[in-house]
Amino acid sequence: MKLKFLSLVFLLLSILPVVAVPTAGEVAYAKGDYAVAVEQWEEQGRRDGLTAPLLSALGNAEWKLGRKGRAVLCWERALLLDPRDTVAIAGLRHAQTAGGIERPVPSWSENYSAFLRADTWLIIAGISFWGMTLCAALPKFSRKNTSPWYQRGLVTFATVLALSIPGLWGAHTYAQRAVVRRADVALRLTPTSQGEPVSGIGEGDVVRSERGFNGHTRVQTAEGKTGWVRAGEVEAIWGGGLPANLDQKAAP
Amino acid sequence: MKNAGFILLTLLALLSVRADDSVSWEITPAVTGPGQPFRLQVRIESDVILGPADRVGKEIKPPRGMALRFSGQIFRSGTTEATLNFSGVSPDAEGAYVIPSFNIRFPAKMIRVPEITLNVSGTTGFRKDGQARAELELPDRTFYVGERIPGAILLRGSEQEFVSGSFGLECEAEGFSFQLMSDRAQPLDNGQGLVTAFELTPIRTGSSELSLNGIMLIQVGVTSAFSTPSRDRPFTFRRRINVEHVPEAGRPANWNGAIGKFLTDTVQLSNLSPEVGEPIRLRAILAGEGNLERIIPPEIIGGENWDVIPATERRRRAEDQRIFAYTLVPRLPGKLLTPEIRLATFDPETRSFNQVVFAPQEVIVTGTAPAKVDLVKIDPGAGANGATTKALAGLAPPKPNLRTALSSPVALIQPLAASKSFWATNVALFTLLSLSLGVVLVMGYLSAHPEILIRHHARRSCRRAARQAKQAAQAQDPAAFARAIVEGLRVGSSALLQAEAQALTQRDILRVLPDAPLDLLETLFQAAEGDKFAPRPTSALLTEPACALDLLARLEAKL
């Protein structure tokens, strides 16, 4: 009994948020020195790893400095780590309403997947798949009559798997988003440097990226316009840490 | 003596001066138009009686594109003067054309005419026919709805006809708005005519005909205080014009209807060092040729540092400028940059969109920030009572050190789905499980159908017996040969008859192989088991071993 009580207390403590002492970045941010706050938080991210609160705070500081692309990218990545991060949600809403940022309207599956992290959906789907498989396979191994528990487990796991499929699909489509990192990017009709500009997209706009070709990426804007942009003009929200430094040349 | 010599030398000097021939020339008009006829007159004074010139023009080589012909000469007998007239047509291109030096042969002497320069200019009002005429200046291209098209009617005069005025200008065109730039016609730069400037603005797409009619007043000949001979001459222009909308392909989102060629003039600030909350006025002046008055003022976003309030604007028509005015209110102290003003324009000649950008200006804001900076953007479209229609938004206070055990820090935001080890583990486990399940299912099936294994074992026994029989036949051992054949037949038949192998006789074998020769079976059984009872000669078995082996092969085929 005592062991169960201690386990419950430990679980509650692990879930509850832990607020540490204000760091130098927080102090600088409070003073309005956003450049120093960015430097401090980037260093903290490289040293201790990235979390959703750190990325969303970094997005706030970048936004204050007027670097829309980096700010939106930080907020989007914070939402990947924690889909319910309030700072990132507020930042993106502010960028859309006051900053003129265009962001694709989430589909129903993306809204559904925002309930949990993409990795959580995959883990749930994996567990339910294996549970369903084992519930179907174990009676074959035992060569006995199927127990009612196997049937119940099979139905339960199959239901969970079916419920996780829209979440997986939403996470998959959400992962194809990218953020425009350059100002005044031309959306071109063809993947060439001389392609006819179809429309323009601004720094910080979120687009859906599709395939790549000839150093260009095919994207779809929030308005539904489709065209090609140079691969270096957009940065995918998945697969990175801190926003890439576009002024620094890539290593050969 | 000395004086006489001086007088003689003076006379000789005077004689030598008189010996120079004087040649002058005049071109009428002095500056000709391209392709215009002109008159060249060459006057010669000599110290001898000249008489009529001979073969004039033989040596003249006018420049390329110019026609020049000797038209006649004037001379009086007994005089030292001569006048020669030439008529010509100037080249079609503008420029200075040099008629090379040439010789004129008189009976008394030959006189050399120096180089003559003819200036051809398109700005002259003279024409071939010498009549005043009207010309329409209007770009010859596709126009766009809302574009400002500058045009002009040039009334060019001539030497014979002087244009003194015009009246009654009318424009007939559907789908256009027509506006004269001034009430009266203005004189041309060269003073030989008038110009009437106007503006056209297409208001719908399609092809339509533009018609311009008017009358110009012409004075003919020499005017005097008592007589001014004049006449009216009407003029009419008709031109078909195509009008389109500004193309949607490549049209920037911030295009506000600007068509033409524009450039940024200046950006003016009323105060470069305001205090926090003190409004300053930002004036961006746009210059160029185009529909300046039709441009919708671009919207600017103040961001976190500025509140932007639209202000009234004015335009100075005389200088072709447009002023966009804004009122900015700084919200924070420090060195701030005013918002960038960006305007998309469409150039109708190159059919391309351009961006005109007024660069941000540096402003040093003094004072102190309010205790709590309200990061909510003011909605310019809000009503006067302050009621807003849009949902307000702002940045939430960051909490970068907020940690939970469920949100562990990561170095790279990489999805689990991109992990190769994750998928490799799952695939390996699934393969292992599938194989195990397959084995279990096969074993279960075989346990439910034992005849499959019995027949399988029987086939293997038949093949083994056949091999042993062949070895016995090669070793010339009839007894071993018979035992191997009988053993194979018994095991194989027992699988089909579900009986004990050792209990089967040759009659039982016949139930399985009905067409087997009974004699051969009996011989085989007796040879195989005869030693238990009474031995019999078995050497005949090896004479035809193939028949016995064939029995085993047929039995194996049935299994």
C-alpha cells in the first residue's frame, strides 16, 4: 500500500511543471534586450537540448527583433514537441492577425492529430498493432480454445489502431509544412531561376512543401496557389533544431 | 628711287590680293527636314570676266542619300560675277552632310568651290509640300484599364503656312475618359506650330476605335497690318486601340493599381527624435509617369514598435508626384526604424511588375517605456469610438525553463517515423512472429493430417529400398535384392492400406498394385523370407531386376 502511494506521488510530481530560477535570457528578455535573449536561449538549446517552452520563448524574441521567418519556425517546432504549448499558439495567432503571416488552415485530420504529438500517435499505433497481432497470434501458439480475453483485447487494440490512423495521417501532412525564410520570395511557375513568377510570398509565411526538383521545392501557399521556390528559401519544420542561419554558407 | 620701288611693290601686293576669287553659298532653308527639298545657291566673284559656266555639276559628288542637281545659272556678259543654282533633296536621316569641294569651269578660269555642309533635323517644321499638317502622338501598344495614357496633337507649320491656332477638338471613343491637359494649345519648341496635350484613361477592356477631330487655323503667305490671309483646315485621326486588364500572372499581392514607371523620391519625417507616444508624420513621395492619382495608398504594419494611423494625403499635380502620408506613434524608446513602405507597380511597356520600396528611416525615440507595453496592434479600420472588429492578439509571456518529465529535451526535432532503427525493429519482430506463426500452423496442420507424414516417410523408404536393391543387384546378391524390394513394397503399401508393414503379404501388395505380376511377387517374397522356411534358388531374380524395381517406382508414384 505504501509503495503504491509513493509511486502515485512520484508520478504526479513528474507530470507537474517545474519552474526553475530565471536565466540570463529571461532577464534580457524582460529588459527588452531581445538580441541577448536570443543568444542566451540558443546557447541553452545547444547545451541542454530543445524543449517546447524554450523554442516558443525563442520565437517570441525573434519576433520582437523583426525576424519573422525564424520566429514562426521556432513556434511551429515548439508545437511539434508540444501541440498545446500556449506561448507558441499565441505567437502564431499574433503573427497571423497582427503580423500578416499566412498559414494554411489545418485540415480536420491535422486538427485531430494536434491532440497528441506525432511520435505519441506513432507509439500508440505501434502498441495497438502489436497488441492486436499478439491477441490474434497467441491462441494459435497455445493450441487451445480462444479465451474471451483474447477476443476483447483484439477488439480493443483494433479500435485504438483505427482511431490512431487519422492522427498518423494528420501528423504526416502537418510534417510537410515549411516556413519561408527569405523576404519577397517569388512563387514561380517552373522550377527554374527564370520561371515566371505566379505570386509572391513573404518571410514567415507557412507553406505546404511537396516534391523537390532542380534545386527547387514545389509548395502550396495558404491561399492554395502552387508553384516552385528555391530550396534555400524555405525551411521544413521537421528535421531541425534551431532555425538555420541563412547567412552562413553550407559546408561542402 | 626708293619711293618708286615702294609704290611698285604696293601695286603688286594689291594685284595679288585682287587675284583671290570669292565664293559664297547659301542653302534654303538653312536647316532642312529629312527628305525635304532644298535650294543651294553658289555666288562667285572673280578678278576676271567669268562668262557662262560649262559642264556644271559634273564633278559634284553629293553624300550618300542626297540628291543634288544643277538647276541653272545667272551671269551677265562682261562682269566678273556669276550665280549658280542647285536643287536637291536632303537624306532621310538626321545629321550634318558635307558636299565635297568641287570645281566650276568658266571660259576664263576654273574656280574651286569649298565644302558645303547641309544640316538635316527632324525638328524643323518644313515638309516637302510646304503645307501645315497635324500629327498624333500616342503610344502604339496594348493599353490597360486604369492606365494614364499621355497623348498630344502636333500642329506643324511651314514656311508657306503658319499655324496660328486650333479649336473644336473632339474625342469620340467608347470605353475611355478623355481630358485636355490645358485650355489652350501651346507653341512647339521650335516655334513653328502648336501642341495640344491630352490624357486618355481606358475604363473597360476590348478593342475600340479612338477618333479625334479638330480644326487648325492657318495663315498663308506674308501677313501685314491690313491683310491676314488665313484659312481653316480640319484634321481627323482614327486609331484602333486594344485594352486589357493588368495580367493576373505574376501580379503581387500588394499591387494597388499602380500602372506606369515610378520611382521613390524622398521619405520625409516631421521629427527625427520624438518621445514615446509623440506622433510624427511620415511622408513618402512617389514620382514618375503613370496613374499616380489612382494608386491606393499602401498599408504599412507598425509591428511592436509603432502604432500606425492613416493620414490625409495631397498631390502636387504640376510635378507629377504623389504623397503617401502616415502618422506614426512610437511605443518604445531607443533607436527605431520606421516601417518599410512597399508598393507594387506594373510597367505597361515591359509588361512586368516591379516593387517600389521606401526604405525605413532611423528615428531615435526618447522617453521611457510605459510600465506594461501593450503589444496589441491598433486596428486602423476600427470605429471612432474605439470599438474593434477584429480579435485582438498578442504574444504570451515566455517560460523557457518550464519543464515536465514528459517533455524531455531533444537535440534535434526528428520524428520517430524517420528513425530507421524503429522501423527495422518492428519489421524484424513482425518477420519473426510471422515465421513462428507459420511453423505453428504447419505443425498443427500436419498433426491433424498424419497421413501426409506417413506417405512422406513411405516415399522415402521406397527410394531407400530401391537404392539398396540396386546395390544388391550390382553385388550379385539375389537374397539382399529381394529383401530390399519386399521391404519397400511392404512399407509403401502399408501407408496406403493403413496396415502394419510386416504383416503384409504378396496378396496385399496386389491390392495396391493390381497389375503387378503375381509370379514375380511370390518369387520376391519367397526369396526374401524363404530362408526362414526352406531356401529356394533365387538367381533368376537378377536376370530381370528392372521389373522388380519398376514395382517400387509405381508404388512411389501412388504415394
